Amino acid sequence: MNEKDLPVLMDFWAPWCRPCVAMKPTMDTIEKKFDGRLEVKRVNIDEQPELAKFYGVRSIPTLILVASDEKMRQIGGMPSAELEAKIEEVLKVVEVDRSGMEE
């Protein structure tokens, strides 16, 4: 599987948003923990307002996980363990779907 096939977790944030900045260590941990299974993209809404608009982001931080037909949307922060558990749920479904497609 190459990087283009990986599910993407988009972290919509801005440098002036304190909760967004506070989530950075959590996002770094998630990026390391799910390396090879998930791609983490940090989207600065000041630099990419059209992407934020496309995904309907109205407040930050907003996390959106896009993986085939599965889509998890989380507005605001959540404890790291809860976020990791939600990501794991989606990834399991995606990985099962992909293994069925490879046969």
C-alpha cells in the first residue's frame, strides 16, 4: 500500500487557536502511532480557507478522518485515548475492506 492509499486525518487548525496548539502533541503521537496506516495532514485554515470551506469547517480545532466510504468527523478536542480508539475503529473497517479487494 502506498501513501496515496492511506486514510487521511485532517487537523484543521490555526496558530492563534490555543486549543489547536494544545492538540499538537496529541496529533504528533497519533502520527507516530499510526505510521504506515494513516496519513496526518495539518491544515492551517488561514493559509487554506478554501479547503476548510470545502469540508464545512466552522470552528477549530476540527478533525476529519477520510478513509474510503468511512468518514469520522470530530469538532473540538477529545482525550487522546478516545481519539485513538475512534481512529482504530475506522481503520479496522478500511483494512478489512481493502483485504477483500485484494483477493
